Amino acid sequence: MPKITKKSKLGKYLMNKGYTQTEIVKVTKINRKTVSKIYNDSSYIPSGSTIKKVMNILKKIDPKLKVEDFFDL
């Protein structure tokens, strides 16, 4: 039976803003599997470089966003 995970804060945010996983893969150049984990696994903590890439994109959407808004570091 597959492990059921809760959608992440980041995944919910991006979906509400209308961004697909495919679009995030294209703009960040992050591996598709990693983007899937970022969207769908609320317990997943990506590497520092991955967080930086994601936050660079998010800051363009809303400059007030912080890492802590999406990741429990």
C-alpha cells in the first residue's frame, strides 16, 4: 500500500497560484522527482540549493515570502 502524504504548504500555494509541477521544473531546472516531493510530501525538506532555486522563483511572485512560510527548517 503506498504511503499517503499530506500536500505540502508549498504545493498548496503553487497550485492556488496556478503553477503546475511541469512549469516549476522548467523554470527552476530542478529534477521532476524532487519537484513532486516538494509539492506532495509535507515532511520532505529539500537541500539548501533546491530551496534557494524555489525561493528565487517565489520572490518574483511575492517578495515578502520567506523560506519559513513553506519549509520547517
